[in-house]
Amino acid sequence: MKLIDVTVIGGGIVGICSALSLQESGLRVRLIDKDNPGQATSFGNAGVISPWSILPHSMPGFWKNIPKLMLTRWRPLSVRAGAWPNIIPWGLNFLSKGTEENTRAIADAMSLLCFPSIDLYRKYLKNTGHENLVKDSSYLQLVTKANESLLKDLGTQIRISKGANIEIIKGLDLRSFEPSISSEFEAGIVIYNTARTLSPGRLCTVLVNKLKAQGANLIKDNILKIHRNGETWFLKGKKKEYQTKFVVISAGAWSKELLSSIKVDVPLITERGYHVHCSKPGIEILNSVVYPEGGVIASSMEGGVRVAGQAEFGSIDEAPDLKREKTLIKISRKMFPDINLNKTNFWMGRRPSFPDSIPVIGSVPNQPGLYVNFGHSHHGLMMAPKSGEILTNIIMQKPINEDINLLNIKRFIK
Ligand SMILES: Cc1cc2nc3c(=O)[nH]c(=O)nc-3n(C[C@H](O)[C@H](O)[C@H](O)COP(=O)(O)OP(=O)(O)OC[C@H]3O[C@@H](n4cnc5c(N)ncnc54)[C@H](O)[C@@H]3O)c2cc1C
């Protein structure tokens, strides 16, 4: 039997988009996931698809916010007790990135990945019958005290320099823009021309069905180890061993462990996040609404309203912090006083995060045939289609006219 061309390990949104792009370039693709594809982190996110989410988390002066983020009422940033030994070196690395020069360089790389996301999703969804899964929207950041310096910060200036249309709205304009928000918010910063998916989980399912219909080989197995013999890669799964010419690791937060089987170590950390999904909210949210003090984004989705976010550093296998459910419910009520929270689902996901907020995409030094596409942190939904396209161009050795140097895994390993 002829060897399959490329095997993608991990069927989150990043693996799914990689597989689609590779398939559409003519390769025979196998996608392996230990569970049902698209039902891990990519299932429960906040659904934002924005060309303007291009700012790394480590920005100049960010360190000054850390005590507030960790100690105030909603604790949008937290560290589980056992995670400190890993978080300290990672956090120092993270803080060292917070210069203006780095911020601008990383914003360029993030812009490359985020800018075409809405169009690429629309291209993938065309003729599936599910085109309405991606909806035009705006991104509204709530502000308790309005002041004129709100648009003067470095982040907003970078966004504007790249073409974002941003303004402050107040009073009646704000109320008619997003009628359900609490009157305690004086203003909102609106970023126009973004989009959101009405169901991140179903978006994955639709794209997986498309992959399958186009002939991809979908397998449910847990890959435990990988190794190479000559030009063939061997993937040892719990059920059986698979052989492949090219292998792509896109297993989100689990990618670090897979790479460790060939002794490659990267500073990837699990940044857990949560959501509550209210199935009978009694309100509609028209935009992606951000409440920075709570560290959450809220929007209406299929099946109700979802309030998602917060950053909790913890080990990949540690159980969710159940107290977060109450916190998210309280935050939801603060943002939307009329919301009905009688029926809610609680969920936790694992963001795969590097200190510089950008993923690794491309080949791995001294490992011919091995490629990576992971580490999309807070932006995996919106970065996935372009990440898959770049990866495909690298594998197919097509010319790449964009600067992708910052996305190379060589920034972490020799
Ligand atoms: C609360 C929250 C809100 C967010 N909001 C947004 C947002 O609004 N917009 C945005 O762009 N991003 C958002 N994100 C980030 C985004 O969800 C992630 O970046 C993205 O889902 C990562 O996708 P992934 O494919 O890399 O990982 P995952 O979705 O986690 O997929 C990894 C897959 O690999 C499989 N796998 C793992 N190990 C193995 C193995 N050994 N063998 C086989 N299969 C394996 C898993 O089963 C899983 O299906 C949010 C994240 C959270 C937590």
C-alpha cells in the first residue's frame, strides 16, 4: 500500500485547517485525534474572529497590571499552586518580551495570521450549507470611566496604523449599540469590521465533515510517541502504529509532550480558560463584548449566550477550578443585569501558550519530514486558517512572500 502523504496529529481548529489546506494542495491527508475532532479547546472559545487581535499579551508596562489581575475581585489571572515552578521561568521569559520593539514585531506576525481569517473561513464554508456560522460583528470593550486618553495607548495606535477602524462610543450611542449592557458602563471602545462564529464547536464539525467528504482519512487514536526511520515517520498510537512521509504536530497544549518523545523541548504552557453558556439567557448580545476587569468576552451564540475567558496557569491534567463557575456567573450578571442564568453549562479549555503569544509553524531542525503548527494561545480560532496555509506552502516548498521568521521553532531550539 502507498504511504499516506501527510498525517496531522490533533484535530482542533488548527489541525483541521491545516488538514484542509494540505488536502486542497493535492496531498493525501490523515487526521488523527484522541477524541472527537474539534471538541477540546476549539469547542468552547469565545468565537472571536478578528483581523485586529494583533497585540501580544506582554506589552510595555504590562507587569504593573499583574497584582490587579491576580488579586482583585474576579481574579482574571491566576496560578494553580503546583504550577509555580513552571510559570516562574516562563513568566520571566514572557515579561522580557514586553518592549515596544518586540511588541511591534510580534504585532506584524499576528497581523499576518489574523488579517485574512474572516475571508478564509468564508472560503472553507462556501457550499457547505453552513455559511452562516461566521457572522460579521464588532468588538466592544466596556469602560467604567470614560476619558479622552483611551485611544492613545501603544496597542490602539498599532491597530490603527494597520487599518483598524476604532472609536469610543458613549451614552445613548452605546445603549443602542449594545442594549443589554449594564448602565454602570460609561463608554465602550468599538473595533469595527470583525466577525464571530455562532458555534466554534460546530464550525469544527462542519469543516471535519468537509475534509472527510473530500477523502481525508480520519482516525480516533491517542498518539503516544513518534520516531523516524529513514524517510518514514512512525506514530505509535494506543490502538496501532501509523506510518507517514510527513507528520504535522498540531495537538494544541498536548504538543509539548508529543515533541518530548524525540527530545525536543519548547516553552509551551497550558493557560486554562473557562466559559459559562446560558441556554435561556432572555437577552441577545449583538457584538463580542469584552469586560477587561473580568477577563471575559461575551456574545450570543447558537444555544444561548456564552461568557468565556480568564487565564489560569495550571497543569494540563489538573481538574477545573469549580469556583470559577460562580465567578463567571457573577461577571455575567454585572455585565448584563437582565440575563437569566438559571440554565448554564460550565466548561474549561487549555490554551497552548508561548511567552511571545505567537505559534510555531514550519519544519523542525534535524527532523526531516516533521512539521509543527501549535501554540496559538488566545488566538487559535482566528489564526488557524492562515497558519494552515503557511504550513502547506512550507511543506509544498512554495515560495512565501511574507516574513514568517518569527514563527520558526528555531527561536526556542537550536
Ligand atoms: C476561554 C477561551 C476563550 C477563547 N476565545 C478565543 C476567541 O474568541 N478567538 C480565538 O481565536 N481564540 C480563542 N481562544 C483560543 C483558542 O480556542 C485556541 O487557541 C485554539 O482552540 C487552539 O486550537 P488547537 O487546535 O491548537 O488546540 P485544541 O483545540 O486543544 O485541539 C488539540 C487537539 O489535539 C488532540 N490531541 C491532543 N493530544 C493528542 C494525541 N497525543 N494524539 C491525538 N490527538 C491528540 C486533542 O484531542 C484536541 O482535539 C480561546 C480559548 C479559551 C480557553
